[in-house]
Amino acid sequence: FWAYCHTDENSDRVGELAFGTNLGLSEMIGNLLQDEKLPGVHIAFGDPYGSQTRADWKSKTHVDVLTRHCDVWIDEEPVITKGRYLLDRLGLA
């Protein structure tokens, strides 16, 4: 992983950052296009797919990382705990 993420000058840059919001999903099934929508964090290092994101840089590499049972805090407030959105804190309960 370390070597791959240092293939070129942008391989270790965050190319994507997203939060999975499909509350109907409860586990990963091995299909990245579905698994990245599982509540949690999806982060990718390397190429940001500039044609879709308008990023002005490129990389020869791209590796996706998905979390399970993570905690996410935004502005010192928890929004995801152990992979579950805190809907009441988000005003969605």
C-alpha cells in the first residue's frame, strides 16, 4: 500500500472523499460500487477522475478505502458513531 501510494507525486493525495448515506445497507458485499454507499467513509488516494470532479491534477494510481464501524466528527460534533449516523443530532430522527 505504501509503495503504491507513492508511485508518483500525487499518489498519496486524497482524490475522493465521500460519506455513504444508504441507510438500507448494513454490510459490505464485495461490490465496491455498492459498498461505498454503506454508511461510513469512502476515501480514495490518487487520481481524482478530473473529468468528473474538475480537479486540475492527475495520478497514475487510484486506490479506494472504505470504513466499517467508524466514528466521524464534524466541527467537534459526532455525526457517525460505530458506523451509524446519529440522525437525531442531524435533525433527521
